Amino acid sequence: MPTEDELVELLRRSLDEAPGEPPRDHVAALRAGVEAARASQPGPTAIHDAPRFTTRHRRWRPVLAVAAGVVAVAAGFGAARLLDRSDPSTAGVVEYDGPMQGADQSDAPAQLLVVKTGIGRVVDLDTSALPILPVGDFYEVWFVGPDDSSEQPNRISAGTFHPDTDGRSDVRFAAAVDPAKYPTVEITAEPGDGNPAATGPVVLRSDIG
């Protein structure tokens, strides 16, 4: 059975090794619980008809319970941080991971990742091929059906974006769409005119179906 000092050291290491920093108020409350549990422990018992391990087990139960809570909070917080930073392919099935083509049909410096998840499709786009647009304009990601036309559109928007100040576009979208029905992904440059339809030119595309 560890001593009190060994238990406190175990708690300290658990908190130090957990990825990220747990909320300070949670840690303070749990540490206070440890101190309260230690202070409430009874002194040596004079009862001799019970096994010694039973007495020790009862004395350490409050401290161990609080210790488990501290470790659980630290580990759970770290897991949440790791989940937020994880690659989407760890949460679903990769359906496409490859380059996009430019207007001249050649591969552009643009990488597209489409992952099937429980909520639909997660789309990751990473490219430095798109210039910064005039103020008010934007780029839009579309899933496009095979019979799409300007007269009868058959496409679903996954979202809009702007490159950063260095011309880099590293963006992620979630779309409730089935690539079996919309097997092409297009990026269009749209004017900021309030029209939700795709009216701008296609600057990048990939056949993913």
C-alpha cells in the first residue's frame, strides 16, 4: 500500500503527464478533496478482531477515490485535446485523398481529403494555389452531380472560405452528402452579390466517385 506522500506524488505525475492543462478550478477542487480525505482519516484502531488489511483498505478508500477522480479528469481532458487535434481519417473511412486539378486539367498544388463519418462527409482542403480575392468575394466548395448544369443545378455546397494573408487555404468542412450521387468536388470563385447559386468560374476540381 503506498504512503500518503507516494499517493500525492502519483497525483502530481498524473497531472503533469496528461496532454494539455486541465481546468485550474477542477484541479484545485480535487486537490482540496484529497486534503480533506487525508484529514478525515481515523487514527490507529484498537479493534483486533478484524483483519489488518480490512482496516487499511477502509482508511485509504476516501483518498483513493479522490485520486481516481483526479486521474480521470486529467486523462479525460487530455483525450479531448487529442481528439480535437486528430486527423479526420481516424474517425471514419477515407473515400478520397489526392490532388485537385486546375482549370487546365493538370494537377494543382492542392490536396483534397474526403472522409466518411457518422455525420456525413468531412472535407479537408489544403492549397496555396488560390489567389486572394477582392473584398466581398469568396471561394465555395461544392459536391456536384453528374447531370449538373447552369440551367438545372444539381450540387450541394459544403461551405465557403478565404485564403489567409499568405495565400494559404487550409480549411475543413462537414457536409451531409453522398459522393455516390455527387461524385465531383469543385471549388468556385464566387462574387459577393448575395446570390447563393454557383455563378463563378471553377478554379479547382476532383472526381472522387
